[in-house]
Amino acid sequence: MKRPPLVLGAVAFLVIVLASQCLFYVQETQRGLVLQLGEPTLPVREPGLHFKLPFLQRVVLLEKRIQFFIIPKTYSLTSDLKTFEIDNYACWRITDPLTFVRTLRTESVATERLRAIVYSQLRAAIGSKELKEVVYTKRKEIMEEVLTKSRLQAAVYGVTIIDVRIKRTDLPNRTAIFDRMNAERKKMANKYRYEGESENRRIRSEAERDRDIILAEASRKSLLIRGEAEAEAMRIFSEAIASSPVFYEFAKSLDLYRKALTKNTRLLLSKDDPLLRFLRP
């Protein structure tokens, strides 16, 4: 007895549906993880054809190959307050599928989580360095630091970050940079000018103080020497007077004559005037 074609078609359809629910194929670039009610139940499946319970279990196919993501261009600030644009990328791979599925579930969620981790570590590393260190002197050390810390954070998700690299660094608006650099240079110039003026005032003040001290000391010594000289002159003068008072009186009189009896000078004196005693025969 022949079965109706409709029955055969229905049976064939059921067989295909059942086979699609029981069989799954894992490619060479993938690993399969069987989930039962959302939780991993079977070991990770390697490439090939495998079986699972229909309807109760489902398969998550995870990429075995290295994946990468790009962090869009963002602004970063260095320790010397220099702002520049930076974009970078990172390579990663799923190393623990069970942990990966339990924590992140999908590769798109993993990409966003890893992008946030790498971005935060990169900003932290750049923020502790100067611009010249980021651009060329310590770029390799910065990448190693970011890779080490990012890899440590990503390990809890069953993921290994293989590499982190800066693609390009650019200065932002160059006009704004020039204006800021110009303002910084003017600020530094004003600072140096103020420090120079302060130093100039200090040096002048010290020089004037030293000058006043030297002049006061010189004046003191001058008065002392002059006083001693005048005292010595008075002593010599007193000794001279004491030794020959008549001669002193004669010399003083001559000096008086020289000053008083100038040309065309007339004096009316009596013949007994003491002023004329040395002129009498």
C-alpha cells in the first residue's frame, strides 16, 4: 500500500527539523559550546559534526581566530597639559569559552567591554607622561604598560588581549594650539621679566646698601684722620709758640700787614699804635 505524498512530505519535513535540532557543525575557525537553558553543559566542541538534544539545548559558536577592534579618535591630555588626538586598535582572542559565555555572552558585548578597558588604561598611561614621551621617547613603554594592565583586567572574562597599538597621534586645532603656545610663551616671558626685575631691584638694593656702608666707613675714617691731623697740628703749633713767642708774634704781624696793607689802602693810626711796633726803627 502506497503512502500518500503528503504524509511522506510531512515525515521528511519532521526528519529535517529533528536533524537540524540534533546536529550542528563547527567550522575550522570556530569552537562550539552547547548551552542548556542558558548554561554551558557540554565541553567545548572542536571542528566537525556534533549532536545535541533538540529544543532543550542550543549551540553558541565562538571565533577561534584573533579578532581586533579600533578605538575611534579621541582627545587625550598629557601630564604637561598638552591635548592631542589619538586613535588605536587592539587584538584579542577567546581563550576560555566557558568563562567567556558566562561573563560576556556575545562577541559584540566583549568588544565593547574590551574597548572600554583599553581606552581607560591608555588614557591613564598617557596622562602620566609628557607629550614628547608619548610621541617618541617612551611610546613602547606606554604600549607595554597598557597591554599588561588591560590583559590582567580582561583575563576575568576568558579573553586574552594580544596586542595594543597606537595608530596615529595628531594635534587638534592648530590655530588654537598656536594661540595657547603663544599665551604660554608670553606667560613665561612675563614670569622671567618679573623675576629679572625682582633680581635687579635686589642687586641694586644690596649695592646701594654696600655703597652707603662704604661711604659711611670712609667718612668715619676721614673725620678720625682729620681730627688726629688737626690735633697734631695744634700740638706742633703750640710747641712752636712756646719755643719762640716773639717770632710767632712777628710772623702773625707780617701776615696781618700782608692782608691789611694792600694796594691803595690807607690807615690812620697813631705813632704809638701796637700794630706799628715792628715798623718803628
